[in-house]
Amino acid sequence: VLTVLGLGNFVREVILGGSYTHAVTWMSGIIYLLHFIVSILLVIGIKQEKVQFIMINVWVSIVDIALLLINAVMIFVLGLTWPIFVVSLIYLIVLGYCVVVVRSYAISIGVGAVSPA
């Protein structure tokens, strides 16, 4: 859902001329597009029970978590507002939980366990 909203925001910025720096808008658009493709691969992997497609989402999410963790540390070190730091940590925890759940499902498919779906 967030990926679709991000793509929509990117399209809106491109159509309206963008209020952000041009390079930042394009970079975020590319990132949202890649996340959209990975999300589609996750859905296909779950429907067809293909572990490789599911693990692509896991690895991309792990890289995303690492980058967000660096961002959270920078927020803490620079002394920016606490609410931003707390929200970043909550987002990291939720994203980490999602990675664990998706990876566990991929492992259960790989072992040959019966799908709960």
C-alpha cells in the first residue's frame, strides 16, 4: 500500500513539476518503482509458492532496514526531535517483524510444509 502511495506521489510530483529538488524526486521515484516491483514479486511468490520470489522481498527489506537504522542513528546523533526518532524506531520494529514473518513463511514453503492459505 505504501509503495503504491509512493508511486502516486512520484507521478504527482513529475506531473506538477515537483516542489522538491529534481534529482531527489527522480531518485525517490526509482526507489518506489523498485519497491513496487519487489512487492509484485512477493505477491506472485506467495500465490505460486516460489521461495526465490519471496526471498527477494526479504533481502530488499533487510537492506531497507539497514539504511533506515543508519538514518535513525543520524537523527539521534544530530539531536533532531524525539518524535521523529521514536517513529523511526517503531517503523523499524514493524518492518523487522514483517521480514521475520515473510522469511518464516518462505522457509516453511522451502521445507515442504503445508500452506496455511
